[in-house]
Amino acid sequence: TKLNLYGDTLWQKIYGNVTNDYFIDVTAIKTFDGNYAFGSYYSDKNTASYFSILKTDTIGDSIWFKKYAPDTNYFYDGQVVIQTSDSGYLIAGQKVDKAITDGNAYIMKLDKDGNYLWDQEYLAPGFDNAISSIELPDKGFFILGWTRSFGAGQRDVYLIKTDLKKKKKWH
């Protein structure tokens, strides 16, 4: 739903198969070209969850929709999408095993059309999650999340600095 300054509905759209799909929007951004991108957690009722991104025009009509499935032993929990300086996108979230015994902070880089370029999982012994990210002037990223692998063992703040090739420089 898009609202105007006074809270009046400008348009409202439903995306996907409403009887079989869950599409939980986590992030909405205005893209460099003036359209919108929505990062989300996407799941159908019969399988695991995916990262997904929907790009729409200014009136909510779909330009493209992409979902990214992990291998069969895992599921994704997408948290946030940002647009990067190359007009592509970075999704940050968590990769979790299906037994739900381990989850790691995870990022996925996409091109301007939502096509997969690369991904990176930041392995640690406990549950960790990426919930926000920004691109840095050197084309690396700060990835902010929470960790149970380091610190006091509860949901401690987790900050990862990467280089432009997605390698962890420090955490």
C-alpha cells in the first residue's frame, strides 16, 4: 500500500499466490531510477524460505520479481536490501540449517536486474544474523547484526567489515 502525506491510499497491490505463498516485506527502498524495491522473506507453504526481491514502478506494477533458494539443507531468512553504487542490490540476512541447529550471517549480491552475482556466509559456532548493511566508499560493506557466537553469548551486536571481494576484514 502506498499512502500520501495525509495517510490516504494512493494504490494497493497484492503480489504472488495469496493461497500458497507468504511474502513478508522487510525492506522498502526507492531505487536510483525512481522506482521501488522490496526485500523480503518469501516462502511457499510446502518448502523452505527464500530471499526475494520485488522491483515495481512508481504505481506498484511489478517490473520483476526474483527469489533465491538455498540448497535443500538450508533456508534463508532475508532481513534487508540496499541498492549499491553499481545500481545492483545487496541482501543481508541469515542462512539457517533445516534442523535449526545453526544459522550464520549471510549476504547476497545481485545486479541491477536482480540476477545473482555472488554470496557470502560468515561462519561462526553459534547463531548469527545480518539485519542491516551499508556500502562503504571502498566498495566493501559494513554488515550489522546480532551474534550468539561472540561476546556474552546472547544477542550481542555483531559488526562485520568486508572488502570489495566480500572477505571479512574484521568483526
